[in-house]
Amino acid sequence: MRIIAMVAMSAAMGMIAQAERTVAVYVSNDAAPTRVLQLAEAKAAGMFSSSGVRIEWHGRTPDGGQLPRGAISVSLAAQTPAHLLPGALAFARPYEGIHITVFWDRIQQTPRPAPAAVVLAHVLVHEITHVLEGVDRHSDSGLMKARWTTQDYAAMAWTPLPFSSEDIPLMHLGREE
């Protein structure tokens, strides 16, 4: 009985710790319209709230380029070279734990059943999740799928793609703050 109580208490404390996780994300945007980025950030923050992660959005990296400990830096690219990761909408450096590049031009130029702000939100959440997990893993379905299909884009137009059951614990355990 005592062991069960200890396990339950540990689980509850873990849930409390998860609920309190806050991540600062600095976005350098020389590509997307400000309103589209604001909508995407709001949607992405809502998507993360279900996982116990709170995102604090900031503009460009502070002067001197020094990020606060545990912060993430996102850059939106306006002109992605065709040879750079063909077909990808973004990439993260999960093992480095800081930098993400989003190919705004690819998001904007490719016709999809979801609005650009919705796709951008999903791309942001996908890549930030890679950094938080500290690995370059993908799921068979949902938000962390390697390549979304037309059906995935149609679904995200109505409701956010879900995290897999593995993603939430990995986000809280994967990356040191």
C-alpha cells in the first residue's frame, strides 16, 4: 500500500512539474507577415498548453546574440535554396538544443487545405518539440509525423494535430533547462 502511495505521489509531482514548464522562444522574422506570425504563435501556444508546456514568445534574439538559459531561437527564412532539404518546411538542431529554421517561403508557396498561419503554427510546434525532446524522432501519425499528407493538412485546418503518447514525457525529460 505504501509503495502505491509513493508511486501516486511521484506521478502527481511529475504532473505538477510538467504544468509549470515555461520555454522562451525568440523569433527572428524577416519573412512572414506580422499578423500571420502572431496568429501562428497564439495557436502554437494553445497546442503546447495541452502538454504542460507554456511558451513565452519574444522578438529577435537580445542584443549581443546571447539567449537566456533554456531559450530557443527560431528564424523564418524568406528564400530557401531549392537544394536545401527539398520538401521540408523547417529543420531543428535538436542535439544542439537552440536553433530552428522555418522555410516561410515554402509554407506560403505550396497550396494546402489549411491556412498559412495554421501550417506555420504546426511547423513551430513540431520543431520546438524536437528541440525540447532533444532527439530527431518522428511518430507514425499526428503532429510529430515526418511528412504530413493532404489529409493531415485538411485535419489541421479544423483542429490541431495531436501529440503522440510518447511526445509529452519526452518533452519534459529530453532537454535540460
